[in-house]
Amino acid sequence: MTTVLQLLLEGERLDTAQLASILDQSEAEVTAELKRLEAEQVLLGWRPVFNPERAQGELVRAVIEVRISPERDGGFDRLAARISQFEAVESCYLMSGAYDLLLFAKGKDLREVATFVSERLASVDGVLSTATHFMLRAYKEQGHLLLSPTESGDKPAVSP
């Protein structure tokens, strides 16, 4: 992993001048490295971290475990790529264990996610079963704690 990529993954989005200063490199070197990382599709985009409870236009998010039957000459990849193309699917991972794919999905309400699972996902040839878990509350997102200090769960010491 390059130092530029490591710095970006560990911290906030910095401009090229800030990165160059931190890394003791020229701004041109950092710009060239960023262009290379984007061209090689190592960096696919910049994503802010948001607190879903404070964001307007709340979405329902779900984690979906999917068991699939691998295809001849395609294994899991073709089916995973097909499932990944659904708009409701935010992320899709091949897993080891009791299920094959782990999906993170979103919808405007519970019914929309449930409809996606029952009518779209479950009807895909090769999908054997699904298990849907609705996210009720986020406590940490991409390394950031989402609780305010008063919600941290640490109770003050109480003496009898």
C-alpha cells in the first residue's frame, strides 16, 4: 500500500497541498500518485461518513445473507455481479460460512426493502435462500463513533 493511499484511508480527505506537506513530497508527486490510483481503480471515489439518525430523508438499511448456487464456469462471480447491479444494493461481499453473499441494502421504508428481497432478489435464478436483518441503530460507521458523549453508555460511578 502506498503512503498516499494509507494516509487517505486513515484520515480525512485532504487536498494535494496538505498531503504533500505531510508526506514531505512535492504536490506534483502526490497529484501523479492520486491519478495513478484512480486510473488503476484502487481509489473509486470519496465517500463521506454520515450519521443516519441525523441525516434528513432517513432510509431503512438492511443486512441480507444470501445462499446461492455457483454457476458452471462462473462460480459465484457472475451471480454476485448480477445481484450487485440492483439499485437497492449498496454493497455485496462473497463470504465463507453459512451463507455465500452478504448484502447491505437500502430502501425508503421496511416494505420497500422487503419487496426487493421477496420479489427481486429471491426470484433470481441461483438464489437458494435469504435472511434479512434490518438495522435498527448505528453506533459506529467506518471507524467513527456516532454517539454523543451523553449517549456513550458509560455510567457514572454510583455508591450505595
